[in-house]
Amino acid sequence: RLQAAEFLYEARLFPDLEYTFKHALTHEVASQSLLQERRRALHARIVEVFETLYPDRVTERVNWLAHHAFRGEVWDKALTYLRHTERTFPPGMDTDPGGGPESLGHLWWTGDYDRAVTVGQRDLIVATDFGHFALKVVTNFRLGQVYHALGDYPRAIDFFKRNMKALDGELVHERFDMAGLPSVLSRAWLASCLAECGEFAEGIACGEEGVRIAEEVDDTYSLIVACVGMGNLYLLKGDLVKAISALERGLVLDQVANIPVLFPFIASPLGSAYARCGRVAEALSLLERSVEQAVSMKLMAHHSLRFARLSEANLLAGQVDRAIQFAGQALNLSREHKEHGHRAYALLLLGDIESLGDAPQSEKAEASYRAALALAEDLDMRPLVSLCRWSLGQLYRRAGSGQKADEYLTTATLLLREMDMQCWMERVQASSEG
């Protein structure tokens, strides 16, 4: 019908018949007349058909295929094709989105959390005294990030929820001079905090609402952060399929929009998810790049966790010496910057390393696991508490302490069931039966 109306014409007959629109605007109008789901399905089908008919021409059409995979929301294929396109940072791209050297955002970015708390409390007083609503919103968000990094998840949750309550109606779409929408960013970080406390149902609802708001206004930066929040939650819950789906979507969006400041926050959890599902080579590449890019941007927030995840991937790859090296760096960084929650993860990882091999260091492993458990209990990190108990149970079972092992494994199973951590629970049950 378009061809009969002279909007579309044959551009080439040989070797393949190709059509083109007379004007780009006509193409846009024709495309937009389709329902979104129909457009998505067509883009996905285009990729599938081209791969089937012309497998030998994929490399020459990689940019075109990346475009259609992106529009078709086939995130794994979009990511694959984007890896073969040249990505560069825009000139002059700000690698510290937090603000000036004395700003709360900058202090969080550089891992100076004690000063950040002092500055944040001062900013809240100023915002209240002068009725500065925007300053209060930004400060609530930044303090939430700071307390999350410190492992004080209840306090972080309080600050993020303040923004959720304050930003209603049309205010959910206000930016307040931030890189993304505070209404979305607060929900994404809140989802991660709730996950650390084992409140997965509330975290999922909150995170999905953030995704919806970002999609409504087509805000790429906000949507990427929302995907990271959901990915972190599902990673901690043990649902690797959903974690990878959310994080791959975020990484594709980040690569297309070319926002380097967000790359370490996406690549680190995605690399961890890849490692845990057996895609170790891909994991190591992503995790190493996440560390390197964070260093290049002087990003210290969560750097200890990036090293912990890199250590875990090396351990799964059988690179024990590198795993020990990176675990040590994770532990040192977490102590230096007082990232207490991340220190608990590093201790658990050290216990895993010490418990493996032909000559396991059982006493050291037990000490590491118990230190991780004590810290996790103190911070009310219920998912991590269950994993520490599971690890101790496994250690005692290998040592022949059956009664002690059963006690810890049973407690771990009950905790996992309470939090609906089904994937982890199946793993614990399988080890118990073995």
C-alpha cells in the first residue's frame, strides 16, 4: 500500500530486493502507526530472519543488527552485537556526576563517607530553614547512597522513602538538576537496600515502579539505574535469569546512550551473575573492565564490592591466587572506607577460598565465616546471614561434625524459605541430601 501511494520505492533489485522510503519522516510516521508491541516483535523478527538467511553476512551488518536487536528488546543479542561496534567516550564527558569537590555527591563518589554525612546533615538543616525543596530531595537521595555504602540499610531506606513520599503527582517527573529523575533513582537504590534486608517483595514492587516511571518519560539515564536496582535485587535473591535480563537491558541502554559513569555499576553485578551461571570468561572481562573504568574515573564508592565480585569470578575460574589477591583488596578497601556490608561479603568470600582445596584451612575458614556472620547479623543483612550459616554448615559437614552441620543448614533453609530465596534454597537442600 505504501508503494502504491508512492511513499516507498524499490532501491535495489540485485543481489537482494531492497525498498526505501522517499523521506525519513514518512518512515517515522509509518513506524509509529504500529502498536509498540507489534514494532518490538517486528524488530526482533528482523534479527532472527537475517541471522537465519545470511549467517555469513552478520559481521558486515553488525551496527544494523544491534539497532534492530535493541528496538526488539532482545537484550542478549543487542549486547553481543554492540560488543563488536566501536564505543568511545564523548569528549568532555563528566566522570564525576556528584558535583563540586565539597558536594555531597562528590564525597560519596570518592568514598569519603564520614565527611559526606556531616555535609548532608548540614544541607538538610539549610534546606529546612530556607524551605528549599529541591535541596532536600537531592540531599535525601545522596544521604541514602552514603548510608547504603556504610551498610546502614535501615537509615538508607528511611532517606529513600522520604523522597518517594515527597515526590508524588507531577513531581515524579522533575529532575531537580540531577542526571536522572530522583523519583526513579531513589526507588532503584531503595530496592537494593530492601534486598540486603531480605524484603524482596517490597523491593520488587518498588523497583518495578521505578522502571515504569522511567519508561513513561523515556529517560534513559533513569531507566539504566532502575535496571541496575532490579538486577542487584534479583542477584541477591539468587534469581540469575531475571538478574541477567534486567542488567543486560541496562548495559545495552548504557552502551547505546554512551554514559560511561554508569558502566561500573552495571558491569559489576552483571559479571557476578554471569560467573555464577557458568559464563566465567564473559564475567571476568566485564568485572575487570568495571574495576579499570572505576579507577580511571576515581570512583571509590562500592569499589570493595567490585573487587569481591572479581575475586569470586576468579575463584570459579580456578584462579585461586588471583582470587586471594582480589579478596584481600576487597577486605582492605571495605575497612578503609567503612563499607561494613561489603566487608561482610569479603569475609564470606575469604572463608570460601580458605575452605577449598586438597588441604583446606578449616580453622581460618571458620573464623572468616563467623566474622562475616556476626557482621551480617549486626547489620540485619538477612540474606547474607542465611548464606553464612549455609557455608558454616557445609564446612562442619566436611569436617565430620554432622550435628553442627545439620543445625546450620536447617537454619539457613528456614531463613531462605522465609525470604522466598527459592534458587538458594534448592542449592542448600541439594547439598543437605548429598
